[in-house]
Amino acid sequence: MSSTDKTVLASAGFHGDVLTLVKRIGVRMQNYEYQHRKPMSTPACAQMLATMLYGKRFFPYYTYNILAGLDADGKGCVFSYDPVGSYEREHYRAAGTASALLQPFLDNQARALARIPDYIGRKNQQGVVFEPISKERAMTIIKDVFTSAAERDIYTGDAVDIRIVTKDGLEEHRFPLRCD
């Protein structure tokens, strides 16, 4: 999404609205880069998306968005939105038809995935030792949770595209969910 490959938008909802929204965001990001001679930061993009969604609040885009990337300190940031632009910075979030299946799993496992403080993830567990996990282990967990969601939610697609944002750029992986 960004020319620096440091911002990723995930959208669930009506595909036509998703395409329109992505196109409009792209135009605004290009205009920003031309005017300021630098790419838009992820937090700035998050605020811009909230403003765009709020501007359509009376006839909103039927989209549920998650924007992720790196902040000015090089740390990961995730922003989740409702259709009318209310947003919140979070450590992790699930959206879409399978979000009710994915979010509890993330609540249980996310601390290990994101290497974040004790106040989130592994919720309602006692005596758990928190240790960082490798990127490969995180990928395995993500694949498992999406495979499980695809088995229980008929609206979940046939594949999951995984994008990993690092200080060096964007890594992209595609993983098929249904093999039948």
C-alpha cells in the first residue's frame, strides 16, 4: 500500500467497497508523497483512513479495516476500525466473518506472537511462562488458526495472504486453506 512497504491494509466486507476504498487511499497517499516529499507514516495513514471513513458515515463503506505497519520508532502498530471511522491502536486484531473464531485464539496466544507485555494475550491463564517465539513458529500458529477457521466458517476464503512488515520491507506469503 505504501511506497515504502511499511503499511498494510486488511479489509473485510463488500468487495466493491474495499476496491473503491483502497483506490482512494492510494490516491491520497500519492498526493501526500508529492506534497511532502516523503511517504506517509503508518500513524498518519491511520488518521487519514479514519477521516475518510467518517466522511462517508451516512452512507458508509461496508468494510471492516485493519491497518498495520511501523511507527516512527520502528515498532509495530495495528489500528482497527469500524465502518464509520472509529479506530483504536491495538496489539492484535481479527476482522471478517471468522473474527469470532480468530479473536479468542489471538487473545490466548498473542503475547507470544507479538512479544508484547503481560497485560494482553494469554488471557485468563495462570502461571504461564512468556517467551518470545520465532517468526517460523508464529507463521505456523497463524496457518493453524486460519485453517481451523476455514473448516468452521464457509465464508472464509480458499487461501490466506500473510504479509510481514519489517524494517527492511514487506515479506509476502500465500497459504492455501482448502485442499478439497
